[in-house]
Amino acid sequence: MSTGGGVIRSRVVGCGAYLPERVMTNAELADLVNTDDAWITARTGIRQRHIAAEGECTSDLATAAAKNALAAAGLEAGDIDLIVLATATPDFTFPATATMVQANLGIRRGAAFDIQAVCSGFIYAIATADNFLKAGQHKRALVIGAETFSRILDWEDRTTCVLFGDGAGAVVLEAGEGTGGNGDRGILTSHLHADGRYRDLLYVDGGPSRTKTVGHLRMTGREVFRHAVVNLAEAVNEALAATGLAPTDLDWIVPHQANLRIIEGTAKKLGVDPARVVVTVDHHGNTSAASVPLALAEAMADGRIQPGHLVLLEAMGGGFTWGSCLVRI
Ligand code: UT7
């Protein structure tokens, strides 16, 4: 990975976000279930989350984020020839939400498909798009993470309904020439993992084939927490080992936003300065596949993440699935 020679690199040329207008505070949740702001803040770091309006669907959130990413890139929808959309809350069982976004944007060419890796979905999606671009099969990809988890929550279960929110984030990836070295702009390395033995710790208890229903999210939070810190630190170290870089070389970590304690625990395990970790969980909650691109979009828009910065994306979710992606912006 650090030897010379022309290679194709997938460059992040634009990033965008969309959050539904409605904000739900911890105090509002305390009116629904037996919880309080003090518990939610202390145990998760979450203070508020956005909730999609009636009739506002994952494809709507995804389309808005995609438009913002295209605007940031200075590109037209017609420049895109691949859409990879990560979601666990699609509009319909089929067709893929990605094809609905494609139609909304007026794109008539290329491929569009969904990826299902729950909270790791965006890492899976960006790694997939990167491989299509590196193979020369497509030139410009929209990679989107979009969710309406509010639709699959059991609003009577205080152990889960306080954790999640709705939203969407998107990046535009463009194939460009690189040297193959770590100084290249674009995705330098990505690493994906799954271990299906842990399905029962985080799952939805419905689906077309098993129950013919949509179902609700179920989670054994404490166990997921334990695995998350270990798996995420391993995925980050894997990306660093593959490139011969050290934690101190990273300008930013953009982690999956599930719980502030997981984010801080992972940073500590890695020996990374918490000031270099992007945190949005306090105002977004856990938006599953949308959380990493939402955090990336926020830190790029406010100027924290600058062109040339080395940024590590990481996430872990149901399955279990987890992974990391190292990108020079
Ligand atoms: O995005 C995919 C990956 N997901 C995650 O990474 C989530 C990982 N897990 C977590 O973030 C944490 O485990 C939670 C935030 C879900 C829970 O925090 P915890 O510190 O692990 O709490 P706990 O589950 O051990 O529960 C502690 C206590 C329990 O009461 P008892 O049994 O000690 O009497 C719960 O019933 O807190 C109680 N509790 C609550 N109390 C007030 C659980 N939920 C609530 C609540 N409000 N909303």
C-alpha cells in the first residue's frame, strides 16, 4: 500500500447531511417511558435526536443528503454512475431505497443498490463503492447512510427507544489517480468484519420471511457495549497496520455514534487524544448507518476536517458487523 506506481484512489469530493426538522429531547422521552434526562445523558451522552415526520421516509432523507453532497462537490446528479445506500430501515422490502433515490435525483444510468449491515452499513457501503471505483467499473459514486429508526423502535421499551434517531449523510466518491502511497488523497484502506453468532444481542424481531411483519429493535445493550470497544479498537489498529501509520498520524477519528462512553473508551484504548474525535451523538443520538456520514459532514462543514487530513471512520452494529476505513480527505 505504500509502494509507488499509479493506482486508482476513491476521493471524497463532497459530503452532505440531512436531519428531519423535529427534535425530540430527553425530557420528552421521560413523558413516554420511565426514564429521565440524567440517566440518558450519563449513560449515553445523548441529549436530543431528530425524528422523521409522518410520511417522511428513508428515501426522502437520503435524497436530501445526496443533493447536499452533490452541491458540496459542485457536481450534477447526472455525473453519478453508482449509488450505494446503507440502511436497515428501507422504504419498502423492495425495491432498494437506492433506486428510489436514483429516480428522485433523475439519474438514468449506472447501478443503484442497498447494503444492509445495520450500524456498520456506511463503512460497508464506502468500502464496496471504493472497490467498484478501483476496479474501473464506475467513476463517481454516491455513498449514502440513511435511516428512520424511529419506525422500528418499541416506544414502550426504555432500554432502546431513548438511544436512536433519524437522519441521513452522503459522500460523493470520485475515481482519481494516486501514487499508491499514504500521501494520496482518497481511501487508503478499508477493513470489514462480521460474526453472525451474535445475532441475538442486537436484532429486529420481524421480517418478511420469518414473520411477515416489520418488527421492533431488540438489544442486550451491556453485551453489545463490551464487544464494541474491543472490535472497534481492533478495526482501527488493522487500518493503521495495513498502512504502517500510527494513531498519532490521524488528524481525526469519525466513529459510529452509539454511545459517548464507547467513543471515549475506544479513543482511550487506542491512545488517541479525545479532542481529535468527532462527536455528534449528543445531538443526533444513534442514527445507525447515517451516523458516520452525518458526523463527517458536520466536521467538514464547520472546517474541523480540512483537505489533506487523515480521517479514520469506524463502526460496529447488528450481526455483529464492524469495520474501519482510512481516508485522506
Ligand atoms: O449502534 C449499534 C451498537 N449499539 C451500541 O453500541 C449500544 C451499546 N450499549 C450501550 O450503549 C449501553 O449498554 C446502554 C446505553 C444501552 C445501556 O447502558 P448500561 O450502562 O449498559 O446500562 P444497563 O443496560 O446495564 O442498565 C443499567 C440500569 C438497569 O437497571 P437495573 O437492572 O440496574 O436496576 C436498567 O433497567 O439502567 C436501567 N435502564 C434505564 N434507566 C432509566 C435502562 N434503560 C434505562 C432508561 N432510563 N432509559
